Amino acid sequence: MVKFLKPNKAVVLLQGRFAGHKAVIVRNFDDGNRDRPYGHCLVAGLAKYPKKVIRKDSAKKTAKKSRVKAFLKVVNYSHIMPTRYTLDVDLKDVVSVDALQSRDKKVTAAKETKARFEDRFKSGKNRWFFSKLSEMALRRAWQLQKLVLSFSDLGGSSRGIRPSGTFTYRSLRIVISCAIWLILYIMQQDS
């Protein structure tokens, strides 16, 4: 199977406190480890998005509206939705799994991540990453992904439902590819 969840891939979180927030994969663990024996990844994302800046805002107000807040999290693969986009932000030297072990290291890593995200936002690159997803589009994409995982064996043998005689594997592949195309189309319409 092709591994497509790689570092710098933009994802949307589907579960937890930051559900619906955009993030970028910093490091992935396809085979898991002793503590987490399942596929997971370390992500850095936006806890707070920058506000819309208008022309009549003062410089002070523009600077305040351009702030972002970052979060760092280790997430199960089944709790993220990958996008077709990649983000060229080098966070490997700042964020590591060891940085999440103590509170002080996590705070300093989050501050450095925040600074790099703000630099990226102010330079005008990757504008799509700094815009909020609309709730309706996110809900549709989440329902579609849930539907696709329920019909496929990708969600694991415990949760996946084997296709009955009504579905052939070829038709299932067509349904999955159409669903993924629709998810990407919905996300493109939001940006």
C-alpha cells in the first residue's frame, strides 16, 4: 500500500478539542511504537486562525489580527483527514516527540511553531492554510469519510464492513475514489 501521510502534508483534524482545525504533519509513525501500537503522527496546527484585516485598520490592530495560536499533538491516523496540499514549513528541528514530554519544552516548541506560522502568514504564502473551514463543508467531508471507511476495509478489520455480494471490489474502488475526489473538491471550494 502506498504511504501518503508524509511530513509536511496538510491535514484536518476530525476528533478532539481541535476538530475542524488545519494542521501539518511533522513526523509520522506508520507502524506505531510501544506506547501507541497503531499508526499515528505528530502534528502542528492552528488553534486560533488570524482574523480578517481591512484597509482602515491601524498598524497595531493589523498586527493583533494577524496573530495565530499553534498547538502540537500526537494523533491517530483515523482521526485526521488528509488533503492534497503540502506546507513547506520546516518544523522538524523545533517539534519532536521529546518536546511533548514536559510542559516547558512543549510551550517553547509551540511558541517557535507559532512564530514560523506567523512568518508564513505575513509573507502571503499558503493563504489557504490560514483560513477557517466552514462548518457545513467540514461536516459533509467528515460524513463522507465515515461512509467510505464503513464500506471499505481501510478502517481496520474490527470496524470495517466487508462488502457483501452487491458490491464488487471494483465498484468499491470507484466509490472510494469518487468520495475522495468529492472531499478534495469541497475543501477547494472553501479556500
